[in-house]
Amino acid sequence: MDSYDIAVIGGGPAGYVAAIKGAQLGGRIVLFEKDTVGGTCLNRGCIPTKTFLKGAEIIHTIQMAEKYGIKNDSSFSMDMAKAVENKNQIVRQLTSGVAGLLKSNAVDVVYGKAELVDEHTIECQSKLYKAENIILCGGSKTSKIPIPGIESADVLTSDEILDMKELPEKLAIIGGGVIGCEIGAAFAYYGSKVTIIEAEERILPFMDKEISAALEETFKKLGIQIYTSTKVESLRSTGGCSVLCSGGKTVEANKVLISIGRTSDLQCLGALRKKLQQERNFVVVDEYMRTNIPNIYAAGDITGKSMLAHSAFKMGETAAKNAMGGREKCLLKTVPSCVYTLPECAGVGLNEEKAEELYGRSGIAVGRFPFRANGRSLASGTTEGFVKVIVHRQYREILGVHIFGATAAEMIAEATNLICTEIPADEAAEIIHAHPTFSEAFMEACADALNMSIHLPKKK
């Protein structure tokens, strides 16, 4: 029986990073993967959706061309088969790259479904493997809701819609979170008539309210129909699909996307499913990523702590360090969230509502800077949006930053860095930023929180 220092189950963002980090620290590592390394992120999530959204961005750019003196025919048609093949080629390049990294670090990769037999034993393809420590990175799977008609062939998950070779004339999306909004934006630009149905009172309910409101306004201009505070009661096949909603609403669609979030995939727990502590169907871990069984760790979506690829990277790395004898905490207080719509949405730290709840209205100051007042944005024709900075009034600590704009997902890195290093807003406002850049808007928003912005009219 093969024996290892660490066995990692699952080759997604948490798993492959954990395996490589363990190998870097001198361990003999085995990684089990039931499909293709890279997990949901590379194969069916983050990367595939971004290739579709790049297509949407190109369409948007074509539509803007005449403004810049470029004479062109702005009409277009979508070849979905080619779009899917482009997506698949990019995915293959990235997953083969991950496989190459694992090989270069001498990680043994075993393909097949792996399950725990006991605290030190894993079974995969009828073969047993021993490990001193085990890291569970089983990832997540799409959630489904128990409503009549959901098994219809016209009802798709986010996995399936990314392989669809024909553009639906009408697409209904159940769920206005990240997946629903990103796919909705892409298909609306492609030419589908999109309707988003959200049970909460707003789309992107986890983000700052101003971001949600701004994106909803943008979507409406794009022609996306949005129903909030609306629950789906049933689905009926009609040569397409009728979505019957609360309040008597009915949405007709050729295809329906279910995007109500993801839940953990606990298949890897095997014989220890009842022994490992769980909460709301997620594996419970402490700040060292250790489960209630001392030599077993868990990282990534399976823990439910932060279901983002970049959080999974950090969790996987921390778990591997501790499995190799370290004592490092995984701190997820300042994890940035990004939504890659057009414009993009990003946030880190506290939203305004939470900051007010903790410190009171008089205890916080809020600064804003619109991209329409930013030179680079004007020159680029991307004036929609703003930067919002929430500051502790007394100590000038940056509590949260929220951005709605063309480069929000890139800009949020600076805000995250300054919050992590506890740079106060007055010092952030003094940092010299290159001109003209989008990032100047962040500097100005910090200054505006202190009523000191140079490029905004003086507040009355």
C-alpha cells in the first residue's frame, strides 16, 4: 500500500494549491481527482464565464466604435459553437498547465473517485492509499430547488449552459447572484432576451446596496427584465419552458438557468461522513483548517467559509502548511468579491449598512467619486459607475471599499492591500497615483470621505 505525508482529495483551487505547497515543504504528496484538475473554477466556473463575458465586451466595444470615428457595421451574429470551442481551448490550456505544475513538483496524481476509509486510509479505484495527514478539497456542486418541472430538458445548470451550442431567443435565469448576473449579461449582449428572477429584494444581495442598484439600472438599459422579491413556484414545458412565479407572474423562455448557488460535495467523506463534524452540509474547520479529527483538514468550497477560488487558494495553502507541522491561521476577513459584468462590481470589507450597524451613522464617513469625473474613464468611454469608500470617522480606518466600474475587479486589489496593512484613508489619499488612470478615482474617494477631494465640488 502506497504511503504519503499528505493525501489531498480534490484537484480544484484548494486541492492543487495544497498539493503543491505540501510538496514545496518537502512532503510526499498524492492528489486524487475524479475528473480534470482545476475544479469548478477552471472547468465550469470562473474561467469559462470570463471567456463568454470577453465576447460581450467585444460586442460592447463594436457598438461604441462610431463614437471614436471608426466607421463600421455594428451588426453581428453569434456562432455559439465557436464561442464554446474557444472557451474549451482556454480551459484545456489552463488545466494542462495545472497538471504540469503538479508533475514538476513530483505530486502523484490519481484519477478516480476517492473516499475516506478511516482517518489515514483512502480508497480510489479499488486501491487503498495511506497518508499521515489528509486534506479534503471535495469542492461544491450546483444547488437545485425542489419545484415541479425542474427536471425538464430545457432547465440547465451553470455547468450545462456553458456548453450550449445554440443561442436561446429567450433565457430565464432563476437567481440573481454572481452566476446569474454574469451569464445574464453575456447572453443579453449576445442577443438573447434575458429575464432574471430573484427571491431576495435585490440582485447581488451580498454586495453593497448601491452596487446592486447600479447594476440593476445598467441591466434594465441593456434590456434585461428583472423580478426581485419573486419566488419560482413551478416550471411547465411548453415547447420551451413557462416559469410560474409568485404574484401570478409567468416568464416564457426557451431555456431556463438555475443559478441559486452551490452546495458542498461531500462524496469524499466516505466512511467518515458521520464522524466528521458538519454544519449546514459543510465540513466544519477551525482557523487552522483542521476538522474535528486532528490529522484531517479541509479547504475550499467544502467548508462553506468563503466559496471563492482565491479564498480556496489561501485555505489550501494554509492547510498544507499546518499538515506539514506549521501553525498558521487562515484569515479571511478581507477577501475581495468581484462580479465580472459590464461594468464590473467589486467590494472588500464592510458595506455601508454593516458599518453603520457597528459604529453608528455618526461614527462613519462615506466618500464617493464618480468615474464620469475621471479622465481615463472619459477618454475610454467607460464613465458609468463610482468608487465608494467607508471610513471610521475618528480613526480614519478604511472599513470598506465598493466599486462599480469598468476595471473594478482590478482596482479592488489596491483597496484590499491598504485595508490589510491598515493604512488610514488620509494616508491613502496622499499616495501618488499615475495620471490618467482609473485608480485615481479610489484616491479621490478616500479624500472625499474626509471632505478633501480636489476634483469634486466643495460640499455644502
